[in-house]
Amino acid sequence: MRRRFLFASAPLAGHLDWGGYLQTAAHLSRSGHEVIWVSEEQIRASVEASGVTFQAVEVSGWRWPPARSEAEPADSAHIRFQRALDVTLSEDAVAQATQNLLDIARRFKPAAIIGEPLIGSAAIVAEQLDVPYAVCGYPATPPEEHGFVEPEYAVAAQGEARLKRLFEHFRVPGRNWPGGLSPWPQSPELHVVYWTREWYADEVNVRPQTQFVGGVVAPASGGAPGWFDRIPPNVPLALITLGSIFTDDPDFFVIAAQASVRAGLFPIIAMGRSDRAPSLKQQLAPCLPRCIAVWWVDYDHLFPRLAVAIHHGGMGTAHAAVVHGVPQMIVPHAADQGLQARRAEASGVGLIVAPKDAALESMQRAIETVVRDPAFRIRAAKLSAAFARAGGVPRAAEWIGSL
């Protein structure tokens, strides 16, 4: 039966991923369902290239960059928490995004609304229209009730107050939130996670509406980029990337590239276009060893050829490495990247180098270890097989289609 599905996301390339989010929408569209993707204009090309209809809104609810505070050190935990809240739950931005999305949804009349974990407007609109709501990206877990220090508690309480005012304004009860002090939505019906339960072994209390679907290798679309012809033959390759947001660390790229060369690999650097680092290419050019440096690369073309992925722990890059069976060396920078890094290390498919320890010698040692010790590649292959058995994007589409 043909049905209508509305997907919503932040206007960032990484937020189309989560291990298979946009691919799930594309699969539903290819299966004959009517699918639209709602976000801001800057990601239109990426969405439409997947075959999904795109509809732009002026505001998606994601406010970037966050305001910086001079009151506390930049690495203060509660300042980072405050910034995260201001990015995802800025009250006026979420209110405008909700109204924009509500206007579209009333015309489109979706059978279900699907959002990523950080877009609250989708959850509010689903309540307003009384249609099923699903989250793609994170498992459903009980809300955090303990463990806040006093400044963090004040930030969490601020988020709770913002949500309460939004619920009152849009006249919804807030059933698509877990309660407590969590500022992020949670579906009571379905959370799709593009990993396995074993990967989330550190999450003890996963709620039953969570479905782990793993991931499968997608066939590469189109031809390989022309610069593939410039890759030296018979030399193992290293991908070096900080994803699409946290790109403002030229030292990481330079040191990782130099460490890769010293370890006998040829570096492929995906710089990622970001407002945080507008002159990154100019900064890197004089400092890099012989390599290929591009703004971005199609993972499905490159990953089958990699010996190692050297990255920040972003969910999309970590997931791509897992499903392709590629060992990882991770230098986590922000957000949930430390969690992905620890899970990769716990699974035996990667090593962590802390940012403060990311010097040339330490990164070279870690790269040599994951590349030369066959146990990393063997464990990565086994983990890739486990992800494939869980079903991947087709299974995710089945769960959403069953709402």
C-alpha cells in the first residue's frame, strides 16, 4: 500500500547519515511510497541526489554556530552542555521550525513523521497531527535523572522550561519526549538504530521501542572520481577526515597525514566544507606530505580500498568503517564522538588517541598497530558480518513502513 512519509533533519551533511537515515528515505521512495525531506536549502542537492523529494524551510530548528561564552573556560563541561542546548533547543528557532513543518505536514498529510534525534520540531508536529513518530539515529533510553553537577542541572532545567513553553504554545502534551530533564525527543513507538545491540553494550537500559538494524554495504553509485587515477598502485590507503562540522583543526590533518606516510600508507584527506574553517585548504597546502586532499569523497567508492580510517569518531564515518570492515584510529573531538571511539575500541576494531596525545609519534604507533596487526582486520570483518545480518537500511524501511 502506498503511504506518505515526512522526514526532517538539520541542514548538515552528517545529519543525513546516522548510519543510513537518508538511505532509508530513499529506499521507501524506491519502494513506491511518497516521501518528502524537509530541511534548509543548503542540503537540497544531497537529498535530491538520493532520489528523495526535498522541500526547503527557512528554519529547521538547528541554530549554528552557537554563541560563545567568555564567562567560563572553553572546555568547561557545562558550557558545552549550554551550547548544545542552544543549538538544538533555541526556543524561537524551534517554534518557527515547528510552524514551518506544520504548514507542510498539513498539506502533505503524512502517515508518519520521522526525525533525527536533535530535531524537536518533528516530534511536536507529529503530536499536533496525531500521527506516528519515529526517531532514526539513537536508541530510546530512560531520561537522565542523576549525575548532573549543579551548573549542568541548571542548564538541563532551562531546557525543561523551554520545552514546557513550546508544548503550551503548540498545545501538545509532550508525549514524544522521555520526561525528566531530557531536552531531546523520544518516540514511544519506534527508534531505528543503524548499529547492533552489542555495539551499544554500554547502554544497559535500552527501551523496547528500539530496533537495531545494523548496516550493509551500499553499492557505489556512478563512476569513481577522476582523482582515483592518481592514487599510487599497490600502496595501502588511509582516509583522514573530521567529517563535515568539526573541521577547524589543521594540526590533526597534517599530523595524521605525516604519520600515515611514515607508517607506509598513502593519505586521502577529506577536508569537509565548514563555516568553522573557511581557509582550511590554504592552511593545509604548504604542510602536507604527498597525498590527495579533497573537500569530500564518496565513502562507498573509497572504503573498499582502505587499510585504515583515521577520523574524529563521527557516527557516519565510524559506521561506514564498520560496515566495510575497515580498522579505525580515532581522535575524538566533540559531541558523542568519544562514545563511538570507546565502542570501536571495545569491539576490537580500532584504537583511540586522545586529542592531547595526538602527536606524530603516538599517531604513527596507533596507525601501525591497527594496520599491521591482522586481528584488527579479522575482528572488523566479523563485526561487518554481524551488522549485515541485522538487515541494514531495508530492515529500517520495514520498521518505518509498519508504523
